[in-house]
Amino acid sequence: MLFDAHAATLSPNEQFVLDLAIVTVAIASLIFADSKVKSKNPGLIFTIIIVLAVSGRLLLDPIPNVQPVTFLAIMIGIYFGISYSIAFATIVTLSSNVMLEHGIWSNYQIIGWASIGVLAALLRNQFIQNEKLNITNLAIFAAFSGFLFNWIVSLSILHNVETSFFFVYLLNGVPFDLLHAGGNVVFVAWLANPLSELMNRHTNLKNSEAVPEIASS
């Protein structure tokens, strides 16, 4: 007897656990493989992180406002600088929205994630102290970034509604802002240290002067 595997279904919680396990295995594989790479290769790591961001966003799409892109945008800003942050925001948004949905909001998503990456690059000295990642400062900024990103994307509704409705819209979106902020903090606690070690091996950012150097390159 043959069985149709496509007929099998999972509950939302089961699907979430499975998706989380897939992302975890992918990241663990990346870190293990990278430990065997002897030379710096920022382009390769940047590309792989883009793939993780896109796949993570798609896999976690059923959970409102919980996805790894904001956290990864911060990490890209800290370790790769401003120009990489803008490229990251653009590529991840356009690539993932092919599967999700494109619209005027896509432009605001790019602006939102790029702005967060740029801020992280400019504030790098607050996150890297004594050559170590300050998890507390990173978590606070990640939580703030959840609100900032949602507020920037919310500006897209001004193309269709009056300005007076905008603040009501922001208030109604606070629960989703909290989900985004909380998700970002979880990603910091879960992934910040291993990703920090990986990215640090593939960048020459050793001091505060490195950020403008990368930004101008």
C-alpha cells in the first residue's frame, strides 16, 4: 500500500518547532563548516547570512512579526558596515517578498532594515567592548529596532489614508511591535554569540575607524 505524504498535516505549534529545528541545523552547519575555513571570506559569509535571513523569514512567516531579519541586519551593521547593511536590506526584502508579497511597503521595509543596519554600524562601539559583544546593549537595541522597523513600514499607509489616522494605526499595532521586539531579543540570546564569532573571523573590523572605512569602500 502506498501513502500520500502530502496528505500529512502538522499543527501550527508542530510546524513552528520543525521550522525552528531546520533553522537551527542550518546555522549549526554553517558554524561547523566555517570553523574549517582558514582564510577570510566576507563575501561568502555575507551571502550565506542573506540566505539564512530569507529562509528564516519565510519559515517563520506564520508567526506574526517574528523573523530573524532585523537581528541579522544589526549584526551585518556591526561587523560589515554601512554599505553592506544597505545591500543586505535590499536583497533580503526583494528576495523574500517574491514569495510573500510585493507592494509599496517593500520600499519601506528596505528603508527600515537598512536604517537599523546603519544605526548598528554607527553605534558599533556600544556593542563591541574590549573586543567582546555586549549582549545587554545588543538586546536593548534589538528590542528598540522591532518598534523602529514597524513604525517605518507603517508610513506606507499614508499613501492611502489621512495623516490623522496614522497614530491610531500605530497604537493598534503595539501588540505586533511587542512581538517583533520580543522575537529580536530571543534571536540575540540564541544566536548573537556564535554568529559574532563567525562574522568576526571574516571581517577586519577591529576598531571604531573600521566602520567608515567599510562604508566608503
